[in-house]
Amino acid sequence: MSINEEGLSRKERTEEILKKEGIKINFNLPNIETAEETTLRTSEEIARRLTVLAVTNLIAFDSIEPEEAIDYLKEHDLWDSVTPDEKDFLNDPTEHKKSQESWKCECIWVLFWALKIVDTLPFPNELCDLNDIPAEHYPVGGELNPNDFINRKYEVRSKSEILDAADLYYRYDWACVDARINNIEMETIDSGIVYERHYALNWLITYMDQDWDDVSCDT
């Protein structure tokens, strides 16, 4: 299959899904990258990013104090993996920032999915519940050493599977943006959930080679 055929085939499959779900389709949206053009993040990169997000998420939900989180990350040699935006949050976790950070549950779920720890990306109409992840598969908590989680060997989902999801959320996101621009209430899917999952998927496929803080969700 040529590059153009792969992209077009994926686009058409996604549009069939959107049609069944009653989501508005922009048939002029281009194809996304193909497998040949894509470099996935490694298992270790995904697990490390997931671990840092899991720690910052605990602060978002007032489960631990920021000072405790910073000490924990430094103690386990993870401080260098914390992004500038995350360091800003850790040093000054205002209620507004906590509210924003709490949405990262959806990014965490996507990364668990990429590592095949969870089986599905559920329909984006209600928030995922990280309590559904078995404790033994979670990177932090109790006496766990997060580096054991990071260094475990995972089978990352295939490029094809991750690109299928990235294409779907790219087109979901367009529908959400279109609804917002036109002051139409999007009732089928949740735009916040869609954005966060689109963000994590774009990071997974190294979209435009952007670091975590700089990932763009173009529609």
C-alpha cells in the first residue's frame, strides 16, 4: 500500500466511525502521517512520562503536598523528566492550575492504553477513572519504586493502532472546535476529554517532534 493509500484508507475508516456516531465530518481535513513517516515514543519514554504525570495528578486531586511530590521525584531521579510547565505547577499549584492538571487523567489513560495496560480508549463522553487501573500496574503508590514501572518491558501498541486513534481524535477535535466556533453545544462527546487524548496521541506519534509542553493539536 502506498503512503497516499494508507492515509486515505485510514481517513475513510475514521469517517465511517464518525458517521455512525453522528459526529460532524470535515471531508476536507487532510490525512495524518503514515506509519512510514511516524516514529513512536519508546516503551521507556512512555512509562517515564506516565509516571511523572501520575505524580503531578496526585497534587491536582490534593492527595499529596507539592513539597512531598518534588522530594519524591528527586529521590527517584525523575526530576529531569519533569517539564518546565510541570515544575511551575509543582512550585505554585494554584486551584486554577490544579483544575487544569486534573484533566491529565485522560492523557495518563491514553499512555496506559499505548502500553497495553488498559484495553480500550472508551468513547469520549465521560471522564476515565484511574481507580480502574489495578494498583500493581500503577507507577506510584505505597512502597512502589516508580523506576520498576519505568524499566519494565512493555509491548507498545502498533503504529497502525496508535495512528488510527490519532486520526480519530484529530477529527473528533475538529468537530469540537467547529461546534465552539459556531456556538453550538457539543452533546455527543466531551471536548475537554477529546483535547487531552488528542494531545497525548500526538505526543506518542512524535507529532512535529514536539516536547510534552509544546504539543499542538492542530485541527
